[in-house]
Amino acid sequence: MPSHSKALEGPATTTSQTNGRPEPRATGWHGILATIDRHWVAIVVVLYVVVHAALAMAYSPWRDVAQAWLIARDLKYTQIFMRLHFEGHPALWFLLLSIPAKLGLPFQTIFVISVGLMATSLALFLRYAPFPRWCKLVLGSGIAFVYVLPVIARSYALFPLLTILAAMAWPTRHEHPLRLAAPLFLLLQTHVLCMGFVGGVALVWLSEAVRTSVRESRVRVRELVALALILISLVMVYVELRTPSDAPQDVVKVAPFETLGSILEQGGLPNLGASILQSLETLQNSAVGEGLWSDSTYAIAAVVLLLLLVHVFARSPKAGFILVMALLWVLAVDILIYSISYFRQKVLAISAFVIFVCWVLYAEGTERKLRVPHVPEVLQRLANHGLLAYLMALAVISWLSYPRLLGTLDSYPTKQVASYVTTELPEDAVVILDNEVYQVAGTAYLPIGRFYNPLRGSYNTFSAWDATTYESFSASGDLLGAVAEVRETSASGDATPCYYLMGLPPSEDSSEYDEYLFLDASVRELEERSGVTLTEVARWQTGSDEDCVLYRIDV
């Protein structure tokens, strides 16, 4: 047919070659839908990155986000490892941050890392998880992936990626043991909350390797080497976090056994049971948003969770053992170390462990599915997918918490303080801090040397977590002496402009922070004691515990 006879050719189509024969490819709306269907993972991930990049740009971080960056940036590697005990976290996150920090990249790089880790996690989850697509989309839009872990950039952002990599490696653990050992090794180097999960996986894997070795009458060397790597990582965590022999006597200490003894002394086993129930409540509240549970809803959800644990054991004892080990360890850490804290990141990261168990149950779907006589098949199937349904229900309920979370984006004056120091103060100005806890976050945006910690006599501004950490310089310090220390080390010498950043209580009627945060009346006392004049130049009040006021120091 002549190429110019368009009227006889019908609607335009595109073709693809299959076995040498052209096949028509849909065009128009059908073509668009087909393209979306082929590339849906990439589309979702791109949207995810765009949304969370915008959220990260609007987010004003608090002190815990900046603490890790400051340590990674300002300390040598040997000093970083010496500080791990005081931070209570293993080395991986600090080492990861040290690469861009020591290259001189800005503090905002931490959000690129965090969003990048979570976007990679989501891409792998959407591409490889053995769940139906709509299930993956629901879970991917829940709070386990959205906002908290990618935007509030802390080590918890590593949990989903490493756990998903472990889930992907689980089916081939016997043929390629290092593929599973590597993410488990790194999980132990991420956070102590991972120990129960990693221990459960390792024990299941070890029991399989031993049984197989006995059955085959040969030692499975590669698997034993892989398991030895996990043990090595555990020993490394102990070395990293153990109390140094030369640690100051006033350092903040973690004493889980003393906490357990105190709980039992106050009320015996009933009091311990009440603590466990309270911790479970914070786990579920944190997963969906505080205040979204009623007492009756919480009770029902707790009963459902217990039944699901029993069912998981019945369906796959291996998966059930891993899940129970992970949850019991998290509860123990929450009760004995964190004193039942409400921190959403710690709890949401645990959802990664549940996803791993669901992944294992789906990947090994033929393993001991629970069959109850005379129960309809629909209910049997629902029960067999109950844990995944529970996780999806939490994800859907968590959508209700998004408006409130978005309202916390700018809860701290961190960026405002850093911007003011950068744009409004002289380039050689040095800001002297009143304490090393509540004015730390803003210091990460500027290079070392722009802020001075008079409590330590150092330009390092991270918190040391000893008794001095919670002191206020204005309570008894000599500000004139601090100015002299700054000018002795500054290139501008006696001409160095000095400012003083002082914290404010979060509200007028708050007494919680009065010990180390002082109102303007304390400034007058500091002036008289130090022989200087303080003139207020800026004040930031957002209702947070990091509200502060900046004074110019005139000698």
C-alpha cells in the first residue's frame, strides 16, 4: 500500500516485535494507562521523592538530628568511636554521615541521605514484595514509609532498607548466605532495637543449618561463616557501646537491670505486666498517631494482635519465632531503657520487622497454613493474611495523623536561628551558647567556629550527655571570661563581635525547664556578675523547648 494513502490505513498504532511478528500497542488513553502500568513503580517513587524533598526543605530539625551530623563532622574517626557509648547508638549512621560531612557538604545533605534511603526502600518494596499491588500501595502510603522516617533524618531510616534486603535474601539464604548476613550485620550496627529481630532470624537460620548439616553429614561452611559475621557484628556493638573505663562518673548511664528491679520492687509482676501493656499501647499509638485510639479500640487491637501472633506461629513457627523475638526485645528496650517513651520513629521502624515476617509468610506460603474444619474458605484466607491486613489497617488509620504531622514541620526555630546568624551577623561574629542541649540544632547549618560552647571551652557544640550537659552557663558562668576565650582563638582577635544565645521555656507557665532555661530576669543577673551589657537583637518563640533569644554582648 502506498505510504501516502493515509485514509485507507485506519487509526495509527505503534507496533512491537514478538517472534518476528508485529503486535499492536495501545495508543491514546489506553496507551497512557498501559505505560503507567508498566512503569508504576518508577512513577510512585518519583512522586514520593518530590513530595518528601519538599517536606524536607520545609522541615526545621531538632537537636537529635543535628547531634549525629555534628559528631560526624567535627570529630576524628577515633573520637567518633569513643563517643558511641555516650550516644547509645552503634557506628553505622555516624560513619555514613561522616562521608559528606567531612567533605564539607552542607547539613541539608542529611535529608538527601534520609529521603534517598527511604525512596530506595520503597522502590525495592514495590518491585519485589510478594504482595498484591494494591496492598503494596496501601502500605507504601502509610506512616511506615511517609514523612517520619524520610524527613526526620535519623538512623531509623536505615531500618526499612536493610530489612527489605534481608527479606529479599531470605529465600536463597542457603545458596547465597552472605546476601542475608550482610544486611543483618548492618542492622546490628544501626540500632540496639534491631537485636531481637536479628537474633530471631539468626537462630532460625542456625537451626536450619545444623539440621541440614546433620542430614547431609557435612558442614555447611559458607553458612557458618555468614552466621559468624552476624556474631562479630554483635560483639562489635558490645565494644562500641560498653562503658569506657575512663568514663566520667557523672555521665548519663543506662541501667536496665536496675530499672527492672525498681519496677518489680514497686509492684511485683502485676506492675511489670502493666508496664508491658503501657508499652504496647504506645507502640500502637505511635504507629497510627497519638490520640487516634480510644481505650476500647486499643483493647480490641491488642487482642487481635495477640491472636495474630498465635496464628503466625501455627502457620509458620519460624516466622512466629522471629516476630515474637523482635517484639519482645522492642518492649524490653522501651520499658527498661527508654522508660516507655512516645517516639514515633522508634516504633515505626519496627513495622519493617513485621513486613519481613509477612514477606516470609508469603514467600513460603505452603508452610503449615492453618486449616480449621467447618470454617468457610473466605475466613480461612483472611486469617492466613491476617498479619498483613493488620499492618494495612494501621497504615490506613495513620492517614488521619498526616495533617497534624504537617503542622509540626516548623515546630523548632532551628533554621531561623541559623539563617539570622548567617545573614544578619558579621561574618566573623561568634555566638556563645547558654547550654549544649537546646541550642544545638542550628549550629549544624554553619561551619565549626561560628558557635562557642563556654561550658566545655570548645567550638564543638554537640551534647556530651554528662551532668554538665544540662547546666546553664547563665546560672553561674562568667560571660566576660567566655568572650576573652573566644577572642584569643579568633582571627579577628579583640575585634571579634560576640553574641549570646539563651534558651526560653516553652510557655510562661512551664516550670519543666526552669533549672537550665532562664527568663530575661536572669540576663540582668548575668550582666551584673560578668560586667557586660546584653542587648536583645532577635527572639524566636514557637512554643517548643528550643525557643531562644539572641543578645549582643557589649564589653
